[in-house]
Amino acid sequence: MNTTKQTTKNARIDLRVSHAQKALLEMAAASQGKKLSDFVISSSTEAAESTLADQSKFFLPEEQMKKFLDSLEEEPTEIQGLKDLFARKSVFE
């Protein structure tokens, strides 16, 4: 899904930010030679696409996909080192 292509803009989003956030965004936009709105749109769109891709898309070559799907059907393998690790008290406790 690549929605970063130039299309007709007919929707609006209004944002409230702190002065510091606006200054940061303006500096970043200027460093890329973009207008503030173009920078915010492209950056937030890229972040949204990345977030959703991480949650919904999975690409593998056909043979690797077959191996992956087959492995999901197998009984889990006990890994002694992992079992020992989880048996220990956490450093956060």
C-alpha cells in the first residue's frame, strides 16, 4: 500500500502542537527542503504505512513460505536453555 503518491487533497486534519514541537518540525522540514505541511504529511504517512505493514503483511519466497507454514503445524520443540532462562527470577523483580 503506497499512499504517498500525489493525489487530490480533499480531507483535512487539524493538529495542536507545542511551540517546541512546531519548531522541531519546521527545522526538519527545512532540512529536507519541504514545506511544513508536506513534511508532516509524508513523515506521518510513512510511519503509518510502516506500522500497518508490520502488523499485517508477511512476504516470503514460495519455498520459504511453505517451510514457514509447515513449521506452524509442527509440535513445539522444547529448548532447555530457554526453559532454564524462564525458570530464573527476573532482574526486574
